[in-house]
Amino acid sequence: MRAASIIQYRDNDMKFTDLVPKGIIAGASGEDAISLLTADHEKVQDLFRQFAALKDASDARAQQEKQRIVDAACKELTMHTMLEEEIFYPAVLAAIDDAETMNEAQVEHDGAKALIEQLGHMTAKNDMFNAKFTVLAEYVNHHIAEEQSSIFTQARIAGLDLAALGERMQARKQSLAEGERPTATRRRAPGKKRVAASRSAAHHKPQRKTAARRHAA
């Protein structure tokens, strides 16, 4: 009876997560690579739906909300593509015999990044704002469908260590969120140099005129 009670106690104390390899359950600590990327997909697709609901609104409050949504989506997509290009895609490419699919995914990334760059230079008041973000959403939704049905499936079949990849990606995502500034915040540096150069040129102009006058005298 004593042995039976110990076994029963241990069975009751055991959780379902104790029987599942680390990283298999989405949202758990140690989330695997595919679960992590899928969560990113769902997050941006929710932002796409929020924007679609406000697309035709033009009042100040709606414009402000659309700007918030676009900024958030572009930030998420930028981080997501970095994680895939730096960590996930190279690992998958090395494990599967389908370079064409991976190349197409990279081209789709490049197209999305071009639209994100353009959106970063405009506000919700711009006539092309709605159109560019709508096309970006369509582009990304197509990419997500292809990625989840093909690349993710091939990654699983290839036997990649998705838990280890997920840990690397989560660490990189944390460093991007905490330690690195968005690219947009560094775009003003060249402008400052041009201003400084123009000021320097303006400062030297009177000296050249003075020298010319002395030569004429």
C-alpha cells in the first residue's frame, strides 16, 4: 500500500509539460523556432486586420491609430526578417535540398523591406500610405502561407533542432529589442555633415572675396 501511495503521489504531481520535449508547446519557455516565427506571423496579421478596419477612415483619430499600427507592424516585420535571415534560413538551407524555395523567400523579404523603407518616410496623411501598407499586407500574407506550408514543413522533416534554433532566435530578438536602435533613428547623421559642410563653405566665402579685392587693388 505504501509503494502504491508513493506512485499515486508522483503521478498526481507530474504535469503534462514534463512529458513533452522542451520547445514543443507554443508560448512555453524555450519556444521552438517554428512556434516563435508562427507567433510573429499571427501578431502582424492581427495588425493587418486592425488596419483594414480603419483603412477608409480619415479623421484625425483614425489617422493617428493607423500610424501606430503601421509603425508597430513595420517594427515587427523588420525584426522578424532579421531573425529568419540571420539564423533560421541558413539552418534550413543547409538541411534541405530546395535552394529555389529559400531564394524565393529571400526575394519576398527584399520586396517587403523596400515597402517598409518607403513607409518609414511617410505619414498617414500621405496619399500613398494606405496603398503601400495594403500591398505590404498582401505581400506578407502570401509569404506567410508559402513559408508555413513549405519551409516549415521541410524544416521539420529534415530533423532540425528547432528548440536550439528557437533559443538562439529568442536571444537575438531580446538583444534587438533592448540593445539596438532602429535604423531610422540614425538616418539624420549624414544630414548633419552636409549642414556642417555648408556652414564651413559659407564661412570661407568672404575670405575669398577679400583676397580678390586685394589682388584688384
